[in-house]
Amino acid sequence: MMNLMSEHQQQPILLVSACALLDRDNRVLLAQRPQGKHMAGLWEFPGGKVEEGETPEESLIRELAEELGITTWQSCLAPLSFASYAYPDFHLLMPLFVCRKWEGIPSSRENQQLKWVKAENLRDYPMPPADEPLIPALRDIL
């Protein structure tokens, strides 16, 4: 048992912030991971790594501008849930925020395909294992 614990403690924790952008029809924006990236082809909530010195909200505002070309504000990000998932080489901790207000039209800035999806259809899109447990929380609010 001690060996398992010490091995687990050596696994780095990766903090990633994610966003469920919701449009007026309560559809959720999903982005498909582009070819060449880890887990290419899977669908995910937009977001990315929290850089040193950033809060999860600041990271998300930056990532949404970089990935989708939209502007939002911390006051428009409502925490909904989080994922804690052990991948083979790191442990992912991912807060999920809901955002209903932003400026601009989300468009692909990083060669990812985008799709607006109704909550009841989210399971039709293959997602990374860490994203899947977030679906019930989203379905509950929509």
C-alpha cells in the first residue's frame, strides 16, 4: 500500500480550466481536438492549462480569446463542477465554469472543429475520460 501511495504522490497535478459556453438555445459549445494533439479527434469543453500566476478564471478568459476569438469577464463565469482524473502520466484537476455572456462569435482559431450541442446529445460525442463526468452536472442545469 505504501508503494502505491508514494507512486501516486510523484504524479504531477495539471490544473486545466474548462468552460461550458451556453447559447440562447441552451446548447453547449464543444471543440474537437485537432490532429497532432494528445487525444486528437475527441470533443471537449474549450479551455486550457492554467499558467503560473493565473487564476482558473483568468486562464479561461485568456484561452477563450486565443482559441475562439471571444471576450468574456470573470463576472460571467459561474463555477459548476470539476473533474479530478488520473491519467497515466499526470493527474488532471479541471474546474468547469458556465458562461452565457461574451462578446464576439466563437470561431476556430486553432484548427479545431466546433459544434453547438444540445445537453441531451453530449454523450454522442466521444470525449476525454476527464470530461465525461461533467456531463450530468450540465444536463441538470439545462
